[in-house]
Amino acid sequence: MFQVYEIPSFIFHEMEKALIEHLSCFVTKARLELFKKVLSNRTDYIAVVLEDIFHPHNASAVLRSCDCFGIQDVHIIENRHEYNVNPDVALGASKWLTLNRYRQQGINNTLDCLSELKRKGYRIIATSPDNVAKKFPDIEVNKGPFALVFGGERTGVSDSVKEIADEYVTIPMVGFTESLNISVAAAILLQHFAQVVRTTNLGWQIGEEKYNALLLNWLRKSIRRVEIIEKDFLMKSCGNVD
């Protein structure tokens, strides 16, 4: 049997950096600078969780807000409703985000998602109109990374979310209507929290390793016939060219 060797991480990352440098030659300088500017404002200190959103245009509008306000990671739970991006609403936002989908049959995908986020150190903050919820300006952002959970349009977050949530957040209202459309609520909360986090020294920016992985991914999505270009580069780098 052949021995399979794992590439040491430092070698992998050096190869990744070299590939990024090579592929950068195939996009305009302006596009490369735009990628770097956007990445410098991206954060994974805040994550968004969408649980069983029924109307795809609502979830797609949330993705658009995530991109606009620099939120990179979105977790989509599909216990009952399958989500498909609405391109007319998302306007390509999903292309630049990291979408994590939870739709395995026979398990509680909500618990699977939230348990994984907790394992990574995220606080779970569920949106709720209940009186127990804190007004969003009162949520402390300096307690560590947090995930904002948005539930279905009619039912809100599930009992599974309520069992595991660390805090609840609400948007104060003074009219006759008791709730906002989920896409509007998400835009309000994300704009607020993204702005507040960026004024702190909490280390809200994504790390170098993730930065490079995203930059490489975005370059690949922007270059025609990138598979051929990349294969040729890797063959030359490994000395496999005649």
C-alpha cells in the first residue's frame, strides 16, 4: 500500500499565497483592490442564522444586507423549508458570502447548527418580540462573537432556538404593527451591530488564513477558464512540466 502524506499546513498556505499572486495577474488592478478593500471590512465576529425562512425573497434580501454590511458567514437551517437564492433580490450577494446549509433529514438541524456555533465560541442571540428580549442598543458586543438568529415569518424562532439561546434581542416599535418583515429587521440589526463592532478593538476583522481563502475563492470566481490556469501553475510549481 502507498503511504499517504498530508501536506504540512505552512507549505499549503505558502502555496496558496503563491497561487493568489499568480491569479491576481488575470484580473484588473481595480478589481483586485476592490476585493482587498471589501475583505478588510469583512467580519466573522457576527454571524447570521436563518431558520426555516419560507419566502425565498426574504432570505435573499437578508443575504444582500449581510454583504452590504460586511457580514461574511450565514447559516441556513432547512428543517421544513428548502431555500433557493432569488437572484433578482440577492443581486449576486450569495456569490461573495460563506453560506453554511443545514438540511440533513432525520435530525434537528437547528440544534446541529447552533451547537456547532457554540462550539466555535459564538453567543446565540435570538430575535424575538417578547418582553424578555433586550432592545438592540442594550446588547453588549464585547462579550465575544455572536450569532443573530432569525426565525420564520409567521412563527419566529423555534423552541429549539429558545432552549439554546443565550440572549434575546428586539427592535422597539411604537406603532400598531407588532413586527417587521424579517429582511427589514435584519437590515436594522446588522447595520447597528456591524457599525458598533467596527468602533471597538475586539479583533472583528477576519484572520489572515480566512482572508486568503476568501480572496482565492473570489479570484477563482472572476477568472474565465481558471481551472486550466491553476492546473498549469500547480504543475510548474511542483516541477512536473517536461
